[in-house]
Amino acid sequence: MSSQQDELKETDTEARFEFKKEEKSAFQTEKGLTEETVRVISEDKDEPEWMLERRLRALEQFQEMPMPTDWPAQPDLSEVDVDEIIPYIRPDVDVRAGVDDWTELPDEIKDTFDKLGIPEAEKNALSGVGAQYESEVVYQNMQERWEEKGVIFCNMDEAVQEHEELVREHFMTKCVPPSDNKFAALHGAIWSGGSFVYVPENTTVDMPVQAYFRMNSEGMGQFEHTLIIAEEGSEVHYIEGCSAPKYSAFNLHSGGVEVFVGEDAHVQYSTVQNWSKNTYNLNTKRAIAEKGGRMEWISGSMGSKATMLYPSTILKGRGASDNHITIAFAGEGQDIDTGAKVYHNAPETKSTIESKSISKDGGRTNYRGLVHIADGAENSSTAVECDALMFDNESTSDTMPYMEINESKVDVAHEATVGKIGDEDIFYLQSRGLDDDDAKQMIVSGFIEPITEELPIEYAVELNRLVELEMEGSLG
């Protein structure tokens, strides 16, 4: 085992996520969002005119849309003031498109990703890795064997330049238009960084690709965009990790994800988000699945002050399917509002949604979901299961499922359970030699197992450790 691996294993998870680095940047905009800010970002990236035009249209839509305030029991967003956010920080890296060798990064950035374990994960379990620091991707690499098969894995800024036709056709046009919601419009105006993945027909990428997004600076916003195109008969697993240290000023994360699942293709999108408790996490994620296409969302959300995250899938072609598995953890002062949306727009489509939530110390979790089955989508089926686990009487967990069923020949099921960790369960495990904390941790680990068993072992271990730290109140 290398000395770097030894050091990584000896570094506890809390330290790996909570450390801060001195802020260094090559360029950053002023606080706030104006037309001039948008033009400056586009010019700094040397973008084509059509991308600038899309940014400016998105800005107009953002300015016209009201802040969402009328959703039942939604998180409080009154602190979110875009005029107090720094929307774009380019880190001090010589190569604008990022590098493909960790040793070429500045020491402070390299040290950040060393602590997070990204280089080790790349060697052991991944087909490719992208790493974003602040607003820009600083490292990108793909195994040569996949490049030879035509697989593309690069950052979005490079994709705009090198794969312009694909990006122009798919970027915020069919899947997540800026008109979708206010934060999608904000994202469309000032997006920066993110990942572009293209998998050719009948190509199976048998090891996951991963992107990691790190916010280091106080009071900044991160707006990465992920665009995945899986052609007919292809398969890929994309893993997203996110984290930020805690500051006194609020940070804003408003990413965008668009996934295009071709006929009989399969895409799995896994995310483990561990934002600090001063971060507002307001994302828009959507997939479109063609005939026989399979989409899977696996999401773990914790750490933020407030989260509003509802990955959605449009089942466009006959026999397309969607599977959502989500876990949300809320501690003191946190409001984690997550869920899923599925639109059955073709016959014989299938969806399953499994939501797991944990709340303690007065935290609040909520499942907010929508299943829409269109007229004519006969012989379709959907099953929704929501399970909530609470540690105390001060914590809350809500379930807000919404069903729009416009076809009679369908199968619809919904089940919800809410419970507290029982004294008898704790007593039984204590009788087996566990102390109180270990007993609770074992119960929670079993509760979230449907998610962890779907992740590569390195990420399953990390997710369990993050939940353990949340239970101890150690993070954020």
C-alpha cells in the first residue's frame, strides 16, 4: 500500500470534508447578476455567439419569474439573495481546460482533492474522473480504452468548443429549458463547468465515470452543468460527488443535469451530496428516455441548510422505465425537501420511486413527488414507497405525493411509513453488546441499505460514514 493510501485511510471523513483553503483565483466577477456579468462570463470562456444569446435569454426569464414561495411547506428561501452571491470564480490554474495529470495542479488544489480521495478512487474504481474547483473543471481524464471506442468525457466548456453541434442541439433545449423554473433560468444565465458525457451506440462503459464538485470560497455560487447522451443500446454509470466547507455567509448551489437515454440504453446517475450547513442546494435534473430506455437516479442528500431537489424523468418511448432511490438526512436547522417526478408519456412504461428520510434534533425532511400518466399510456405501472425515520419528537417528516392518472389501464401503488427508533430495538441491540450510538447507527445503516448496495463499495462506505457523522452532529 502506498504512503498516500495510508495517509488517506488515516484521515477521518470529517476532516476530509470540513477543511478550508486560502482563496486564490485568476479571475472572478463582482457580486450580483446583471447583463454585464453574463457577458463577462461568456467572454472569459471565449464562447460562440449562440451560447451568449442563450445566456441572455435565460437572464431575462430569471428576472421575469417570481421566487417560488407558494409551495406547501417549502423550505424558507428568504435568505437567498442573488445580489449577494459571487457567480463566477476561475481558479488559478494555468491550463484553462483543466489538466489530465494530478501533479500539474497547484499544490493547494491538488491537496484538496487528495484529502477527498479522488485520485485514489480514479485508480481503483473509475473509468474517468472530472474535478471541479469553484466555477471551473481543473482536472479531467478518461481511460484510453474508452476514448478509442468513441466515448467522450470532458468538461462542458471544452464540449461547447470541441463538440459544438451536439451541445447546441441538446443544451437546455428539450430537457431542462430555462423556462422550467426560476433557478433553471438562473443556471442557464451563469452556468460554468460541469461534465459532458457521450456514449456511442452499443457501447457499455463497465466502470463508472465520476465528477466531483468542490466549493471552497465563501459567498460563492456554483452552477455546473452536466449533459449525458447515451445512444441506442449503450450503458454508463455516472457518479457525482459534492462538498463545501462551512462559512458564515450563505453559499448557493444551483446545478443543472440533462440526460438523454436512447432506445434500449441504460443510464445510472448516482450522487452523494455533502454540502455545508450554510449552503442552499437548488438543482434541476431531468432525463428523457426513448423506447426501451432505462434511467436510474440514486441520490443521497445531506449537509445543506435547505435542499429542493426533485430529479425527473420523461418516459417518452414505449417500454421505457425509471427507477428513483433517494435518501435525505436533516439535522438541527436543516430543511431537506427532496423527491422525484416521472412522466409516463407512452404505453408499457414503468417507474418505481423509493424514498428514505432521516431527521433528528429538530430537522425536517419532506418527500415531494409527482407521477403523471398520460392518456394513452396504457399498461403502464408505477410504485411509490416513502419511509421516514425520526430520532426525536422535535423532528418532522412529511410526505406529499401527487398522482395525475389520465389512463384507466394502469397499475398504481403508493405506500408510506413514518416511525421513530424504538426503545425496544435499541435495548435488543444493546443486549447483543452494542452501545446506544452503535445500535442507532446499525438501525440507520439497515434503513439506507437499498441505496448503499447500488453504489460501488468505496462510495457506499463513504455514504455510511457521512450519515454516521450527521448523526453525531459533526459535519457543517
